[in-house]
Amino acid sequence: MYEQFKTRAEAVSAEVCRFTTKSEALEYLIGFLRREGVADTPQASALWADCSFLEGLDRDTLRQVAGVKFDVTREGASQARFGISQMEWALADTGSLAQNSTAIEQRLVSSLASIHIALVPTSGLLPDMPSLLVRVRPQDCRYLAMITGPSRTADIERVLTIGVHGPDRLIIVFVDELGGTN
Amino acid sequence: MGNEFKESIYRAVNNANLTGALAKFSEAYKSNRAKAYEGIDFEELRGRIAELKSYAASHLDELSAQFQQQAEACGAKVFRTSDPAKVREYILKVAQDNNVKTIVKSKSMATEEIHLNPYLEKAGIAVGETDLGEWIIQLAGQTPSHMVMPAIHMTKEEVSDLFSKEVNERLTSDIPRLVKVAREKLRPTFLAADMGISGGNIAVAETGSIVLMTNEGNARLVTSLPRIHIALVGIEKLIEKFADVATILKALPRSATAQLLTSYVSIITGPTPNPDGSMKDMHIILMDNRRSEMAADPKFKQALQCIRCASCLNVCPIFRLVGGHVFGKVYTGGIGTILTAWFDELKKSEDIQGLCIQCGACKDVCPGKIDIPDLIMEIRRRLVQQQGVPLLQKTIYAVVNNRKLFHGMLRAASVAGRPFTSGKFIRHLPLFLADLTDGRSLPAIAEEPFRDRFSRIKQPKCKEKAAFYAGCLIDFAYPEMGEALIRILNKAGIEVLFPLDQTCCGAPARYNGAYEVAASNATDNITALLREDVSYVISACPTCTVALEHDFISIFESLGLTERLPQARLLAAKTVDFSTLVKKLVDEGRLSLKEGQKLGKITYHDSCHLKRALKVSEQPRELLTKAGYELAEMFECDTCCGMGGSYSLKLPEISAPILQRKLKNIKETGAPTVAMDCPGCVMQIRGGMDQDGAAIKVRHTVELLAEQVK
């Protein structure tokens, strides 16, 4: 399923990688942020929404090392270049990610930033949307968000252009250690 | 058709930006769509969609009530109304009660339907469209020209002019840069807005959820940033079960833009927290606006199976020429014609229903399995019922309905037309008919029609007999096609009868909504064709074949003439088109084609009625290949040639460019001959080639095969 997901997601301009352990994923993530010039200045900061990946990690160290912030506000998100969140599910047949986005913080980091980094437990891979919808109770999941590639438009002369109102890059990081293998 | 309407067509077909962009898109759409559906059983999928949407259409009240109960249980406020005015008032009241100054909107056709923006703006509220295409349209002060791609008619230069004014900076027409400008310009609007208004792609009764899809991500911002969210949803968007969302989402993006899924799908069930920690003030408006009436109409109920993908626009040979503006201000294209007739009024669809050439391309791709051409015919029929047939047409039908008079006039035309005839084509018609020969020569009426030649044709006596239904074109313009058909069937041991009482198949009357005339034609033909016991009733005109096989039955059904149905069904069972019967005879070994022939390249044009109504496309190809032709397929081989019976006479300004495309596609194959199974297409394409001057032979399959039977 992972290979199918990767093919489909890359076909819609998402960037996909996979790591066995959380520490490998973290190392990659910090390296990525640094390479991309993360800084505590407007339009250069990174904002990380609360998620299980962060459990057991020292946020202070992360703040110092990678310049990331964890207090997600509307203003903070509109200033951030990077938004980091954890998506619960990945749909192999369309290369989509899915998340219970009821908490507004999850939506702010993934919709306002220009680069969205999505951490995904490999065990969250599902074959398709029907298998997602049977797992979700809408009453408990008020805002179910599915994301397939970066924001796009073809409204001017039918020319595909990436990055309108949402992120212009979507980096998907699978982490096996976050739960099972698929 | 009104002059204003004709002028809007003239403007559209002469707008190179528009026709260029639409043509480019529609050409790519076909193959992209096929790719998006790879590995999916489309018929099975659309069967399920049609079923679940049809169920919903039969239970609109129950599902609306259930939706309301569920959504309210989750904390949303639900307002149900049938009146567009009440929708506008409700939204304005919510805005005023909450001191709303600015509103951001994501794309919603329902708000266009009720002309919401000008209403709110008049009340002093700033309304910002955020979908890029809608924003462009709003800045330009225009209306959408396509349901999914509202600004498809505009060039990047026009967009850059608009944006330059908006940001007070001279911008180039670099598209990625223009998109960035839109992002930067709209971001503060999103952040400042007090209210977000969205539509809803789906509303789920079982859970009170609404589903929103966008590629740009604007619906996520519209539903997340402002403290108030109002979703305006037409009740035709209701479905019963949450699990069925996946069924619709499997088809909608694939059919709309050939995507597997849009970038963003949000399923929202009740209010969610705002960024400041408060809960969203969430309102859902379920709007009826004649949808329940539509559901109660046995014929039009199926239009509620629409999922608003606009694929009927994308494959329409007319839409790609004229774009959306000719259709009106809101819903456009095939389904738009139907929705306009209902949500606006029947009268409003008077002109636009005439745009449909009845080629059936939309019916083939509709994921809601809606018979759009048939519903447009029904609109035509009701218009005729309401307003009567125009005098000129009435005169024509009176003639067509009287076989002797009609045939007498056709004979007279062969004499009267002579001064204007040179060779096989009428070159100079009297001035008032000048429009009709624009880009196409019309055939001369045959000096001796088929019905007069028939008695002289020597046939072997055979046990098996077939009745030949010629149709007006073969009888009076192309009698040689009829002679060729008899030659072929005789070789297979079938004797051909020609019942002289046969008359017009009724298609011209039916396609113009005059069902009574068509029913009378049907009755006369049934009597004539069933008089003798024959194995087959064969026709070499697909339009006539469809009439004999399907339309007679449906005309009787829609007029309640049930007593005539058994005979109509009997005729339908015996009716067969030329290529299907000949293919069968060849397969059975009753007919042989000369062997080892090398006849060179040929290209084949699929006639609309043969391919899409009779589902015949391989038979003529196999026969021609077997005869020794080397098939070179043309681009868009099954796209309409623009003939459409009297369509080419009524809307020559649309028919002509469609024909030009067809001629170009034929010429590009390099084949010296193009074959087809319809005398109407022969008339259109042969006439076009004649004026074009290209040395390409335009032949009916029957003529080509008659030369190759052993």
C-alpha cells in the first residue's frame, strides 16, 4: 500500500518519504527545516501542532535546535512558513491524507503555511476512502479533512499552478514507529 | 430564436480566446477523464450513484428533516425554505445581527442561483469571492461561463489587467505570479472576514454533515477563519448515508476535472472551535427553490441525480464553441438548460434548449446517469405545448404529415431546384436560403427518387424477406444507397421489399417538440412496414433506425397512446441497422466479401445516433477492414458532424464550425475516403468537402461494401 500511496501522492506533486524510527524522522525533519532556512522571523518560522509524535520529545530542545514554535495561534500561523502536523490516515488509492481536524490548530498549520509537513503513522495507511469512512464517526470527528497534494488551481487559461490559498508544498513523512507497518 | 440570442452566439463563436480555451480543454478532457477512470467500472459506479441520488430525490422531505435533526443535535442552526428571497433575508439578518462587515465566500452555484452577492452588497456588506476563477469574474463584473471553471473564457492578459488595477502595480501575464498575487491579496481578506459563506457538494442526512471540495484550499479557510459559517445547500445535494459520500467522491472529481480527488475535501458535522476558542456560529440553509416540484415530475425527477460535475459541458460539441455565457447567467451547458427551465422558468430555456443538437455525448459520460438529451427534448415538447409550434414549422409539419403532399413537394423540388443545381450539389439557393449553404453544399434532390426506381430493380425470389425503410434522404437525395443495400442483401439470399406507404420517420417533428405530428408519422410507418411478414426491417439511416426501434415507443408512451404500443414493439423487434445486419450475415457465412483486396486507407466517422443510441461502432469498422480497407482513425471520430437534422438549418453559425473541425480531423488522417453509416452525415460532410475542395470521397458504408461483396 505504501508504494501505491507514494506513486499516487507524487503524481499530484506531494513529496513522500518514510522512516523506521521517530528519531530518524525527527533528524530528517530538522535537517529539512534548516535547509529551507527556518528562522524566528515573519514568513520563516515553523509551527508545530500538538500530536502524538511529540510525546516524549523535549520541546525546548526542539525550539532551540529547529526554531519551531508550538503555540498555534491564528496570527502565528499566518506568519509561519512551515506548518507541521500529524495526519492519522493515508489513502493509498488516491494518495490522500486524512485527519480529524476538529481542533482548529490542526487546520491553521496545514492551511495557512506555505509548506505543510505531514507526519503519518505507517499503520494509518488505508486502501481507500470507503475504508476511512467506516472508521470515522462524524459526531466525534466534526471536521474530517482530506488533503491530496498541495493547493492548486487551473483557473487561469487551464494552466496548472501550485499554491493558491493553501500550501504550495506538501511533505509527507511516514513513521513506522508511530504504529505498526503496512 | 430572438435576435439578442443569435447575437450572443455570433459573439461567442467569433471570440477566439473563448473558443480556443474551450477547445483546448475539451480535447484534453476526454483522454484525461478516461485515464482518471482507469480500473473503475464506470457503468457500475454510475448505477450506484443514480440509485442513491434517485432514492434521495424520492425522499427529499424525510431526508431534509433528518438532516436538520442531526445537524441541530450537533449544534448547527438549520433553516429550510423553498423561497430564494427568504434565503437572502436570512443571510442578511444573520450578518446584521452579528455586525458583519465583510464576508468571504467559497464557490457556490446556489448563491449564484439566488443572486446573493448583489443583495448583500446593496446592504453595505463587502462580499469577496475567494475561488480564483470566481474572484476574477467578480473583479471583471462578469458571470461564470462554466460551472466548474468560471473564468475559462478569459486570457492571462485580461487577468493581468484586472489584477494590475487591483494591486496598483503593472503585472505581467506570468500565470504563477498572477496566482501569487491573488494569494497575497486575498489572505488579509480571509483573516479579516467576519463571516464565511460556502455551498455544499453533498449533505448527509444520516449525520447532518456537509462535504466541501476545493483544489485551492479556500473552502478550508472560509470554514475555519471567520467566526460565522453559513452553508447554502440545494436540497438535491442530500444523500441518505454517510458511507455513500465515498461513492459520489469517486466520480465527482474524476468527471469534473479528471482528478482522482480534489486537493481538499472537508466533511463538516456541526460547529467546530474558532481560533479564539469560541465555537463557530454555524448555519446551514437547505434551499428548495422548485427542486421538490422537479422531484414530483415523473420525467424531470432524474435531473436531481446530478452531482454538478459539469462533464456534460466538457463533452458538448456546442458548449465548446459558444461557452457558458450564451446559456445564461448561472447554470450552463446541458444540465444547465434543464436547471434553468426549472429554477428560473421554462420560458427562459426557450432559446437555449435549441442549442442542443441531440448528439448524446453528455448522456454517455453523466455520472448521475441522466438522459440529458431526452430531458431537453421534453422541455421542447412542453414549450410547444405551452406556446404552440411557430407558423413556418407548422406549415412544414402539415406537409410532412401528409405523405402524398410531402413526397409531391420533394419531387417538385427536384425540378424547381434544377436551375440552382450543378452536378450533385445545389450551388446557388435563392437569397433567403443563403445561410443554409454557408460552408456546405446541399445535395440536389434526385431526379428519380428511390421509390420510383425500386419497381425496376430485378431481385431473385428468396424465402427470406426484409422490408427496407429508406428514410427521406435515401429516398429523395441518395437513392443509390438504397440500390446498393438491395444488391448486398440479395447476395445473402434476402429479398428486399419496399412498402410504398412509408413516410417520414417523424424525427424532424419530434426533435422540435411536435410529438403529435411524430406520433402520426409513427402510426403510418408501423402500418406500412408490418403489412407483410418480414424477418427484418432494415434501415441505412441511424436516425430513422432509432425512430423505428425506440422513438415510436417513447412517443406513444409520453402521449399515453398505449393501444399502439404492441405494434410499435413488434416493429422495434424487427428493426436493425444496415451494418449490424450485414456483419451478422457475414459472420454466419451467408455473405462473403472479396478476398485479398488492398483498398488503401480509410477513416470512419461515427454518427451520433449509431454510436450512442444504437451502440454500434465496431461492426462497420470490422466490415470495412474485412473488405480490404486499412482503417486510419481520425481524432474525435465520434464527435458530431454538426448536421443534427434541421439543426444545421436553424443554427448554421454553430453547425458550420463543428463541420469545419470534422473536416480538419478527416483530412489529417491522410485517408482518401471517409466512411459513415448515416445519409445525414454524408449530406453534411460531403457538402463540406465539396466547398472545401479537398479531394476526399465521402461515402456511406453501404456503397463501399456493395463494391466488395462476392
